[in-house]
Amino acid sequence: MSVRYRKDLPNVLKKVNCTIKAGEKVGIVGRTGAGKTTVVNTLLGTTYISGGTILIDGTPIDLLPLKSLRQSVTMIDQEPTLIKASFR
């Protein structure tokens, strides 16, 4: 897939290809500005796919209701939080 933020802007991700099997857990890691957040935002349906397709269970994400699409993706924010406390 290739992704841009709007139809009139250049691609910010180009020719990304990935297959994730059902039930797999995947972490996206990389340096600042590498496109991690853009990939997740694209999975959540908030960016414009300018080339290719994302399929979930064989269905293109643009045919899925947003609620269903967003329930199928879990995101753990990249900002680490440390708490100085005891847990019981």
C-alpha cells in the first residue's frame, strides 16, 4: 500500500507490504519519523490509501464499518509512562 494524508499531497508511505495472520500480535518499531503512527492511523481508517489495499479477513478496510474496523486494531501508545508506586 501507499499512503498520503490527503489526495493532493505526496505519498508519505510507499509500497508497504505486510501479511499478519489471524491471532498474531505485531509490534511496529522504528526511529522517530519512520511512519509507525501513520501505519496505525491507516489501519484505523484515518489516512488516504493512494495505492494498494488493506484487507482484514479478506475484506478491504474501506468496506468495513469504522466501528468494526477500529475494534479489530489495538494500539499501545509509544509514549512510555513510569509510575513510582507500589502495587498490591
